[in-house]
Amino acid sequence: MNLQMEMEHHRQVLIVRFSGELDHHTADHVRMKLDEAIHTRQTEHIVLSLKDLQFMDSSGIGVILGRYKLIKSKGGKMAVCDVNPPVFRLLEMSGMFKIMNIYESESDALSGLEVVS
């Protein structure tokens, strides 16, 4: 598996930092880990930090969209930050930015979600 995923809770926000490739080889593992973190912790919002994500395919889009729907059904929001150009283009073409906000940094995303340090 060529993906590293670091998760951190900051108040009721799950911050997820990806490094590597989010594709059909890694999507199921990521889906299970995120669902577990969302259900076992008091997670209201999610911030995805994609600075070190080098590649993502449609399976990755599906994982993100599924977690977006899950967190939205709980009344929460999802945001992405630190997106590199190739992944930005994929997210833009998929229409993700029509349903979730993009921020320059994690701190900007937390502020945008109205979660201050």
C-alpha cells in the first residue's frame, strides 16, 4: 500500500493528512479507518489535508464523497486544504468544490469551520 494516513482530532474536527496515492488499492482501507474514526469519536467536521497526496483516482473521489455524505447527515461540514495542482484539478473536474470548501492551510480550514485553536 503506497498511502500513509495520519488522523488527529482537534475538538470535534477529524483532521486527516494523506501522503502517497489514494486509489483503488487503498480506498477500502481508508474508508474503513475514516468510518471507524467518525463513529467512535465525537466527530462533527472533517478536514482533509492533501498537500502530500501525489495521486488520486475515482476510487479516492468515492471515498471522499461517501465521508462527505456521512458527516453531512450528522449536521457537519467537510473541507479540504493544502491541495497540490494535479489533485486540485481532479477535485475541481469532479465538482467537489461545489459541495465543500477549499482552504490554503489546516488553520484556515479550522477557522472556516469556526473551530478556533
